[in-house]
Amino acid sequence: MATEVLPDERTLRLGRRRRALAQMAAHDLDVLVLGRQANVRYVTGAPQLWVAGTRPFGPTCVLVRETGAVHLLSTWDEGVPEDIPHENLYGISWNPMNTMSALQRIDGAASARRVGTDALSPVFAQLLPTAFPNAQLVDGELAMRAARRIKTDEEIAAIRESVAVAESALAAAVSELRPGVTEQALAGVLLEASAAGGVSTPSNQDVAWVTSRKHPWRRADDGDRNDGRIQDGDLVAFSAGVLAGGYVGEVGRTWPADTRHAPNGAAALQRRWESLWGNLIGACRPGAGAG
């Protein structure tokens, strides 16, 4: 488990940044102002550990197409890659006018004609024109979606690593499944295994729950259970989601509490799942529509 705050691997982050710059050119954007954490991580490769929960839009990252320079809102240098120099960092301020002053000093801000933002709040809709006085504000999320839609080889490897952490955590929880254990105990095992992998997990994540014996797609209610403990013959659903290396890895499956006696209907449910999975993979072809 790593104890340092490190940026994403160089080839990974530069490959993503090239895609973002290419889409800026395709959408005729001189500057991108990003506030969504997924977009900020995509362009910068810098984990921002001080950001937690939901917050309003703020200009966290600025990407200038002409120079390729990245400017980042950051409280420290730790985790910031070497291709973002210290002078390109600007700090947090409770007064948004101070942030506008920092953006005004960016090389290319005054001459920008089209500035894209991935989101916008009423306050910054009024303030951003002061930082980019000659620019038209447009939707920059379209460019970011186009850039992120196609994954680089390095991204695919990073996603696989994230999924592998989720899989190992789920396996740890399944290994503790037995009649008499509680859902909370299984959640603790999974979250402990995730933490050992050095990753973040959703604070509101349901990890393990008993499925209803009356309705296969529903959660068990008080009429199905006694004292909140898993019973012999229960079919338990597991879900593991982690954020590792900037990518979310999620896996899930159901597992019988007693492997010697599968619950009624479990075999048919498994066959349906295998058929659905096979059809889904078969439909994933270049040019196929997501709908």
C-alpha cells in the first residue's frame, strides 16, 4: 500500500491530455475551465485528496490550448506532476474575486475567444467574463465527453487495476460468508480489504445484503429474517466499488450462505445472468449504439 500522494503515471496522464487538447481543437476552444473532479483528474493526473463530497462548481483546472499549459487549484505541491510547475498553482480562496485575479494572470486568458466550462454556477457565470474579457463562454463538457469516450491503452490498464482491487475486496467478504454472520460484519471485511489496497470507497455503499426469498430482485425484509443475521439458505448479494488511480472499479455478484444447498431458483437466476452477460459482451462492437 502506497503512503505517498503520487500523480498518475506520466504516459497515462499525457495521453489523456493530448486527447483533451485534440477535442479542444475540434470544438474550437481556446481555454477549458474544469470543475468536475473526474475531468480535472483526467487532464492533470493529480489526485486532490482535500476534495470530498458534493460541492458547487469552481474553476479547479484551466487548460490553455495554444501552450498546452495546465493551471491547477491546489493547496500543496504533493501529488502534482512535474509538468505542472509551481507557478501554475493557485490556492483556495473564500473570495471568488481572488480566484478571478489568479485566472486573469494566466497567459492566454486575455486573448481567448472561446472558453469552455464543464459546468457553471450563477456566481461564476457572472465572474468568469472578468477573467476572460474577450471570450464567449460555451459548453466544454461536450469536448471532455468526446475525449474520455475512447480509452487509451494506459487507461484500460488502470481500469483493470481498479477492478482487480474491487474483486479482491469482494472475494475477502465472500470468504467470510456463513450462516450467523451479519451484513455489517461482511461490509467491514470488504471495506478493510479495500483500505488495504490503498483506495477510496463510497461512504454510502451497500456492501452485502440478503435477497428476499419471496421476491428474487428485492432485499429481504423483517418478514424474511430473524435478528438481522444471515440464515442458512439465504442468497446474499455483494457489491464492491472502489476509486483507484482515478478510475472507479465496481463488481458484484450473489452468493449462497450455504454452498452445499443452493437456494431455490438460484440456478435459474445464474443461467439468466450468464445469458445476459454473454449478450451484452456480444453487443459491444465498434460502431454499436449505446441505446
